[in-house]
Amino acid sequence: MQETLLAVHLKRHTWRPSDPLGPWLRTIARNKLIDHLRRRGRRVEVLVEDFAELLAAPEERPSTEADDVERHLALLPDKQRSVIRF
């Protein structure tokens, strides 16, 4: 709050009396809030141990391209599959 009030004081010469005061003040306050959030950062640190049971277990055998092709071929009707395999 103090930084916002100081910014208003330092930038008071930029306000035009013909313009509404509210939007000018809100812009300064918004910019000061954004500056504060950037300084604080957005890092959230969470221990992996707390979520270990939710993490996916590694596959026993990694999928290969041949497995993927076979899986997709199995979805095709017989005639289409036979054209591809001929």
C-alpha cells in the first residue's frame, strides 16, 4: 500500500484533471500489484514424497513403434488391414 501511495504521489503530474481519477489510480495500483507478484515469484515447491502414490509407475516395457502400428492396425476392418499388410 505504501509503494502504491508513493507512486501516486510521484506520478501525480501525469493525471489530467479532465480525466476521471478512479481509472488512473486503479492503473497505478494494478501495476504495483503486478510488480509485487513478479518480485515474489510464482514458484510453488511441493515435495515429491507427498504425491509419490499418485505418480504413474514406469512401464515395464516401453512401447515401440511396432506395437503402436499393430494396435492401430487392429482397429481397422479386415479388408483395410489386408491392403496395408499385403
